Amino acid sequence: MVPERKYIQFFLALTFLLLPIAHLKTVVLGIPLYSVEMPVGASFLIYIYGCTKNIFSPLKSLKKQRMLFLSIGLFCVGVVTSFFFNPFSLTGLGMIKTWFLVPILFVWLWIETKPEEKDRERMLLLWFLSICGVAFSSLGYFVQGNMTFDGRLSAWYASPNYLAFFLAPGVLLASYFFSHFFSREDRYKKYMTLGGAFLLLFVLFQTHSYTAWISVFLSWLFFLFLERKNTSLFQRMQKLFLLVCILLSFFLLESGSEKWQSLVHLQERSSIASRIMIWDVAIQAIKEHPFWGIGIGRFQEVYLAYQSQFPLYLEWAVPQPHNLFLALWLETGIIGLISFLFLIIFWAKNHFLLRKKTEDKSIKKRSALFLAFLTSFLLIGFFDTPFFKTDLAFFFWMMIGLGLIQERDENVC
């Protein structure tokens, strides 16, 4: 591998390790730069230098995956048009950079380095270690009793839900790596992976995020279903029994909590009642702005402006409408929403085709992992917004990028 490719991969790998502190930023020439954006910027400079030496071939990459890049391009068109057809905002411009421009650049640079099998595994391992690092650090908050007013663990995140969304992919990665290690030499890695899984589950429980719990359970179940041909019936039953026991344990331990009681008794101030009210406001906003939406980062402003049309709000600080699809429609317009749906459908279809086409078990397993990632992302998206936040936006685009290179190498794009 030429040095430029190695350097780019090094900085892209650094991005994974910086995800826990993605919220930290500095200002350069008046432009705020988040910690995860800096390695991508360094990679881009190396890439430009490599292009001058004819190391990279952008047009060839575009041609080989034109349909997926077309959907990403249309998604960006929806973002930009929604921004310009609504009141101008420097904050919104910064959000476009952080949630779309830089992460998509990450995807592009990753594809251009033509990563090998070991490079892809290394990225997934760094992602897993990054998530485990957050879980371990969150234990300090738990031990010190540093919890929210309602007894939920949020660590340094804005809410317990955001901590839970960050941890969710880690459970799938733990399952993926656990089945990797079979030899005697790898036994200690197997135990470490198992320990990481229990750590993640413990911290995930302390967030008391029902959306994250259910999404992890169902996406984990889906991952095991896709992997059913590689395991015996007895092993599948064991794993299913373990999954059910974990989920039931979570809800049995939670059954006495105030949050659980308000939910099951459908109290008027329960989280689901609050979400229904927020969805009603979002739908009303879509009816009045069906094509261009309201623009990036403007939901809080619009939400408060609609208050006179609804009963007294149960929540006032609502930066997003607690639904991924409503949020995409509002913030990227109908063009952005349709192109986003096309992107994930086409991407998922390619991975199903890849699993059917290839005989390579490692490729099958990795594609199953990517499909489980997408399942978890979409399940969370029905009740929350796992995208419009720096680390979560990078999570999504990293998932897309890691999957794209595998699809391209196996010629299913």
C-alpha cells in the first residue's frame, strides 16, 4: 500500500477513537471544528496531495458505485435546497458541515484507500473499543451517583438516550467479535469481548432507555437469524434463550420505576404522551412546509411557534421531533427524505444480494452485522432521532462507508 493510503487510513481510524469526545470543538479562522472533523480534514489534505501524484482515481470510484453516490448526492441536494429556501442561519450552515459534508467526505476517503480485509476488521475493532471506552468511563459517573433527576445514567451526554444510542452498536459488535475467536490463542480475546458485552449491557440498563433496549434486542435477534446457517439449532436456541432472559431481566428490574408505571398506565405526562404531542406538531409543520421543509436545525424554533395551536406542551426543549423520518422530512425536505430512503434500501438490498452471492463466511457475517446496524438505527428512528447529532451522524455515515467498500469489492453495486 502506498504511504498516502496508509496515512489516510490512520487518520480515519483516529476518527473512531475520537467519537466519545465528538462534542468537543475548537475555532479555527472563525470556523468551529469538532474533534472528529480534524482527522478527516487531515486525510483530505493527504488525498489532494495523492491526486496530484495520480495515486487516486475519483472518476473511477464514482462510476463503479454511481447509483449509491447518486442517492447520496440527491440527499445533499435536499439538505442544501431546504437550507436556502428557509431563513438563513449560520448555525444551520455549521450543522450541514458536521452532519453531512465531513462524514460523507469520510466515506469517500475510506473508499478511495481501497481497504483490505484486515483494514475493515481493524476499523470495526476500533469502533468496538471506542464504545467500550465510553461504557467504562460511564461507570465512574454511576459509582459517584452522578445521575439525572429521575435516576438515569447519562454520563457527559446531553441525555441518557444519547448515551444509550452510542452504546447500542457495541452490543452487536461484541456478538460479531465473540464468534471470531475460536483458537486457544484467541481465548483471552473471547473472554475480553464477553466482558465488554456485559459491561455494555450493564451501562445500557442504567440509561433506562426503552427505545435503545428494544432496538438492541430486535437487531441482535435479526443478526442471529441471518447467521443461523453458520450455527447449529442447539446454539441458536441457546442464544435466543440468552437474549430473551436479558430483555426480560431488564424489564423486570425496571417494572417498579416511575417511568415504567407512567408508561404502562398511559399517564398524561408519560414519555409516549409527550412524543405523540411532538409528532402532532411535526406533522402540522410538514403539512405547511411539505416540499422544502423548515431547514436544518430549526425544529426547536418552529416547535415553539406552533404552541398556540396545541394544548400546553409537556416538553419545551425539543431540538428534534423524536422520529427520524419526520426529522428528515422537516430538515431536508421531500427530496432529502426520498433520497435517504432510496440510499438505505439500495444499500441494504446490495448486502442481501452479497450474502446470497458469496461463499466467504467472513463476508457473509460482516454483511449480517451491517444489516443489523441498519435495523437498530431504523428501529431507534421510529421513536427518536439517531442522526442529527455529531457522533450519531458519524455512526450512520461510517456504517454506510464500511458497507460500501465491501459491496464494491464483491461487485454488487
